[in-house]
Amino acid sequence: MVYRPNRSTPDYLFEKADQCFRRSRADSNARVKLEALGNAFMVKAVELEIKLQKLGKGYTASSPARA
């Protein structure tokens, strides 16, 4: 994963999950693997967002874009 100082890590993971879900609709041969990868990105993003919120730093990530 590339560090991008202008975006939060959960936002980056949400974006990657969304990309996987979109590509799974376009590529029937890799659908199951892309959906599983998208789900894994989403789980990690939510886990990280919860941990950051528990730290009490006033952190709020934006919601993932829905297609």
C-alpha cells in the first residue's frame, strides 16, 4: 500500500473495496475473487475506523461511494 498523506487509510481501503466490487461486475471470470477481496478491504477499513474512533482523536472517515 502506498502512503498518501492527503487521504486517510480507511478511506483508501473503502476506495479499493469499491474498485473491487465494480470490477467484479465487469469480469465474470474473477467475480468471486474480486468480491472476496472487496469484502476483505471493507472489513479492514471498518476495523481501522473503529480503532481510530476509540482513540478519541475526533477522527471521522467519509462514507464509501455507492455505485
